[in-house]
Amino acid sequence: MTRLSMLARRGATLARRGATLARRGATLARRGAMPALAVVTALMFGAIVIVITDFENLSKLGSDPLGALGGALGGVGKGYGAMLSGAFGDPGRILTALQSGSQKDIATAIRPLTETLVASSPLIFAGLGVAISFRAGMFNIGGDGQLIIGALGATTTAIALAGNAPAAVILVAAIVAGTVSGGLWGFVPGFLKARTGAHEVITTIMLNYVAAQVVLFGLRSDFLRAPGSGQPISKVLTTFVDVPSILDLPAIRLDYGFVVALIMAVIVSWLLFRTTKGFELRAAGFSLTAARYAGMSAGGSMMLAMFLSGSLAGMGGSFMVIGTVGQLSNDLSGGIGFNAIALALLAGLRPSGVVLAALLFGALTTGGKLMGIQSGIPFDLLFFVQALVIMFVAAPGLVRMIWRIKAPSVEPEVVA
Amino acid sequence: MRLELRDISKRFPGVLANDRISISVDRGEVLGMLGENGAGKTTLVNILSGLYRPDAGEVLIDGKAHVFHDPAEAIKAGVGMVHQHFMLVPVFDVVEAVALGAETVSGILGRFDRAAARARIVELSERYGLNVDPDAKIESLPVGVRQRVEILKALYRHSDILVLDEPSAVLTPLETDELYGIIRSLKETGTTVIFITHKLNEVLEVADKIVVLRRGRVAGTAIPAETSRQELANMMVGRDVELVVPKGPANPGDVVLSIRGLQVRDDRLEMAVDGVDLEVRAGEIVAIAGVQGNGQTELVEAIVGLRAIDAGEMLIGGERIGHVSPRHIADLGVAHIPEDRGRDGLINQMTVADNYILDTYHREPYSRRGVFDLQAVAARANQGVLDFDIRTPSIETTAASLSGGNQQKVVVAREFSRPVRLVVAAQPTRGLDVGSIEYIHRRLVEQRDAGAAILIVCTELDEVLAVGDRIAVMYEGRIVGVLAGAEATHEAIGLLMGGATFGGAAA
């Protein structure tokens, strides 16, 4: 009797869990559907551009229409094929390399994949930063500045400690210093907004320029600059401090910075959704007045969000200079701070989504390079595709129109 | 013109908003349309004004069937709308705002003939007693006058059927009376008026005929002379409703809130609260009556710590309140039901559970050392949903998708989820339907009987009289009179609200 009822209860619990899981799965699918469709649509438009800019092929349209069509499709296939193998490597080649056991062959075969992860890593850091600030209602456009100030902090610390401390100490100190300097650079606009109401979009953009000049100034000093170089480039740091590699293979740059990026995604997710600080940030982001009425400090949330946002970007910059890139230059960022905004929006400001979107952007960047070399389609097509992805994410109505999808029906009002 | 709606049905995903509704109004007749939020009033109005097309049924004007594809066609057919939210360009003057889209033009270039428009507006304004200055800027006009500009707009477009959607929601009692006068003069000149509201008194006051909607259907019709508030309320809700707030005599105890000579400035740094003395004791409900904008908002904000005190003193439970945070006030056991729940009381994009802990999230059992215990949150939020009868699919539903009454229940459930000594409720029933109002009142009385001091700010006289054990009337930043609830009358309070001084004021 009791056993039966216990079984029944257990069955009911299981059924309930199953239902919850199914609901979660459906929610995930719903969340992912629009961004995925946006990416597909953008690639489709990219294909159209590949076709209509292939003048050699177009000129055949009159004499050999079928051949022109075939050529057009072939061009797109070749271009995107090159992009895919450039981003993820050639599976067959990876397999044979693994069988041969030659370290050099394996490294060559998997390099596209690891380079994608290397490119994604700073995007994850900066994207998480953007997600935090946007969640708190702060439009942090200053990721670029925060990233290179973080890199500057890490570089300065590493060079100052070089030869005076063990490599492990230098490593940790450089990352901490870089993270904090990026955080402080982000804190400034947060503080200005909370205390004076200065709009963060203006202040963060302006601080990007200031940051660029600060880094240029720093790189003029003999302390930082690579000896004998006329360019604004720092000494190579990886000769005395280097983030450990995940794979012990020649010429593979992938290091534990990527793993730290993934761990940060988990931490940020936990912070936003499991802690009271995260609750305050989200509340302030939705409604400053309601947050104030509930007894929260709105200004405190702004400053904290901006500090954390800058810290993450700064951490990303630090891992670049003492890891994958190896030295500081004034063009270190190359727009990562701006791409981070785009991918954070693509991710719906969710940390897990940021990781996926950063991987996508990383793949586009590394894959695009090979596409440029192999198929003659300019690398710049990638910027075009990236821009379209963002546009389609920002305008879901447009994607629905293209694919003729009905808008989700509004939740019917619960009758009082 | 005679308007007839025949078997109108309209379905939205998941809801049958209008289910075979048939209504008719004669020329020069005022139809009062009564119904709770979600009863289908707005859908019906949108069909009438051409925003929606019905799935079935027809709209007949003077016996002729019409199908409106857009609002312009409805206007052309003589149906004029006055929406709840005004659609006026703030920087325009009255003539420009009224004529916009229906300008009289002259010459080949189509120059706006302002003089002609102005003359017509002045004429209309006089004929219907609208009393609108044609040259005033919209942004400088009080809400009541803006509404009259909207009415002018409809009349200017030769509307013979005027639809007023919840017109009194934004008006003071005096402005509401003026509106009734305008409706009567419209009626005399043969205009057909449809007056939509959820307030019982209004339909009884102004309508010739009443139709009650409930859950998308006509629940009944009535003639004002032959019905009662009680009967209408029951029809609206579909069960017997307590219209009188059921409460025993107050049993006042110690002073919980004590205010002496309080001065508070508003956002423009004007003195909004100018020397208020007030005491609220445990176990009593003090209602502050007054026309909106006489310092009530600033007074409440000062009490709950959202606004700095300029001068004077305030004690809550014996503790002197200086420059303190809202959280400190809440920790003293003060529950606050904000005036604008959508903006200040709730975060619409967050879930019911999140909103339930919006000001207690940092305490146990919801969180420990800054980390949430999500199971505890869910358990308590579910309990709150049960205790306060909050109609929501789950605690994970966003606040935005709840009805107004249920949103307010979330606020009240939250505020009463911690120990309460003083309740500060600003317009706690504004915009709610009869059922929800009844519920909120009952909960307030429960708190009173459990020994809390209740301060409630109200602009509606009926509510003030129904709930207040003592009634303090606020006018231009001061308390101009305090009356015992049992002795107070409509007239006495109405006079005080208008600024008349009262013999033996300030108790």
C-alpha cells in the first residue's frame, strides 16, 4: 500500500520533471530560433552579393545562361565551403593527421578550429561585459577602450615584474591588473551617469578615443616599446609570461584563456540570475523608478554594472597580450568592443548565448580569411554578413517578413 | 443618428473578446457601457471606430450597414472617438490641434484657413459649453480641458455619434461634473453618446440606458431609474458583490505615524507640502482626500523615504525620520503601495515571483549572503499567489501579462508579506474593476484590524467615505480639515477639496 503510493508519487514527480524539461527545451528552441534564422538570412544575402559581384561569371549570362547559373552556385559553394573549412578545418584531413600521429600534421589540420576559438575568446569576454551592462540598462559602447586599457594595465604590470617574480606570479598579477584597469575605465562613465546624469553612450564612446591615445602615449615610452621598433608596439611579453596552452602542439595558439572565458560565462550567468546583486542590476535595467521604490540603489547598480563590464573587457585584453597575441599594439582590439555589442544582442544578452554568438563571429573571422585566399571573394564580405546578422536580429519583423512567419500571438490577458 | 450593433463577434488567439453583442442607441440618447477590465469594452469600441473588423455581425448607422476598414471611414460615417489617452500634439494650440487632418484650406497652395477654423471652434465651444480657449497651447492645458479639446475634435469632424472611452479616469470630481454637463448639452442637440466606464455612479448619473458587458457578452441591460448600484455591480461581476466596505468600528491605539509642520518640495522645487500636521494611529484608516496635485504625491514620497524633507518632523513608530533611504523606512515596517503601479510598483518585464520579492529579495529566506534560494522564492511566491488569489498561469509569468487587478494584488501581496506597522497606499484601487477593488479594500481593513496603521490617499470621494475611519482633506499642500468618517458627507469633503475653510478645522 505505502509502496504503491510511494511509487505513484515518484511517477508523478518524474512526469512533472519531464514536463519541466520539455518546457525548457521548447523555451530554448524558441529563444534560439530567431537568431539562427537571422544568421541564415544574412548568409543568404551574402550569397546574393557573391553572385552579383562575380562580374566574370555575369558576363556569360547572355551566351551561356545555364553555365552562368552553375558558375554562380559554384562560386557561392566554393566561397562558403572555404569559409567552413577555414573556420573548422577539414574533417578528413584531421582524421588522417590523427592516424599518422605526426604532431606537425595534427597541428596544421586542427589549426582552423583552434584559431576560431582563439578569435572567439576575447569576443566572449567583451560580449559578457556588454551583456551585463545592457542588462543593467547601461549602453556601454566603450568595450574597445576598456579592452585596450585592460591590455595596457596587464602589459605594464608584466614588464614591471619581469625578472623580479616567478612567471606564475607575473601571470596572475598581469591579469588582475588588466581586469581592474579595464573595470576602472568602465567605472568612470558609470560614476558620471550616477552622479551627474551624463549619458553613458557619449562618455563611453569618447573614452574609447581617450583610451587609444593613452595607449599610444604609453607605447612611446622606452619602458613599454619594443626595442628598436618605430611602430607603437610593446615588447613581446610571451618570452617571459605566457598563458599555458591547452594543446602541446607546435604553432597552436589556443590557451587556457579560452577556458577562463567559458568559466566567466558561467560566473556571469550565476551572478545575473542567482545573486541579489544581479537581481538589482536587472531590476535597475528594466525600471529605475521601480528599483528605487523597492529600496535599491539605482546609482550603485549603474556603477557596479559598468565596473564589471569594463573588467570583463579588460580581462579579455589581458589574455590577448600575455597569451594569444603576445604583445600590446595600438590596434590590438580591432573593433572587438563593437562586435561584442552586436553579438551580445544576437545572444539576447544571455551568457550562454554570448558564448555561441562569439563562436559564430570567431568562425566567420577565421573562415573569412581562408575564403579570401582560396576563392578570391574579399574578406570584407564578412563585415557585410556580420552587419546583416545584427540588422536582422534588431529587426525580427524583417526576418518574419522574408520567411513569411506569423508574429507570435500576444499572450491573452488573464481575465480578472 | 441611430446606432445599432448586431451580433458582433471578435476572436483573438485564446479569447473570444466579443461574443454576439447586440446593442442599439437612438439619436440623442446616452448609452452607458459598463464592464470590468477585460469584459470586451475596448474591443467593441475599436470595432466601432474602425481599428478592428468584427469576425461576424454588423454595424448599422441609421439602418444602413457599414464596414469600417480604418478609423477614417468611421469618422466619415459620423463616429467620433475620445480615447482614454489623448492624441494631441503638445506644442500645437487648440485651433491647430483640432483642425489637424481636417484643415479648411484656401487658395491653390492650400493655405490653412486659420480664421475659419478658429471661428468654427469658438462656435462649437460655445454651443456645447465646452469653454475652451482656442489660442491656448495644448501643453499648458489641464487634463480636463485637454479632454474637452478631444471632444471638440470629434465635433469639428461632424460626429453625430460620440464614443467616450473611460473619460473620467483622468478627471477630478469637479471636472467630472463638468463633463456630465457637456454630455447633457450634446444630447440636447441630438448627438448620440456612448459612455464607457467601470464606475457605477457615472452611468447612473448620466446615462439614459445602461448595458453591462461581462466576459465578452451582454450580461444585461438596465434603465437608471429602475436599477441600483448593487444590481449593476452584481451584473458586472457575475456574483453578489459587497459594495460597502465591510468593517467594524476602528479601535485606534498608539500613534504610529506622526507628522508635524512637514514641508516638502516637488521636482520643480516648489513647496508642494507646506506645513502638514498628521497623525495615524495603529488600528485606524486615515484617508487623505483631495484633488490630485495638491501635494499628496509628495507627502507620500516623503513618508516612504523617496523625497527629502525640507522642514518639520516625522516620526514612524517613535523613530525620528531624517535623511533615510526607502529601504530603511521599509525595514521599520512600512508597506508602500505606489500610486503608479505599472511604473513604480512593478517591473513589467520581470516575473510574478521576481516582483513578489522586489523589496525583500535581500532578506532570508529568499537569499543568504547575496545568493538566492530559488526554491524558497518559488515556495513563498506560490503561497502569495494562493493567499491573494492572484490569477496567473504561473509565478514565471511576466507581470506585464497580468490584468490590472492582478498586478495590484502582486504589489499588495508583496507589501503584506513582511511585518507591517504602517501601510501607505496611494490610489490603491485606481483603474481596477469592482471585484478587485472589493478585494483590496478587504485586505486593507484586515491589516487595520490586525493592528496596522493605514494611510490611504484617494481622489475619489466615494472611496474616501467608504474606507476612511478619519478623513483628512488636502488642499494646496496643507491639511485643511480632518473629519470623522462617520460624520463626513460628500458635500463637506467636496467643499474642503475645493479649498473652502471649515469651521474647527485641523483636528
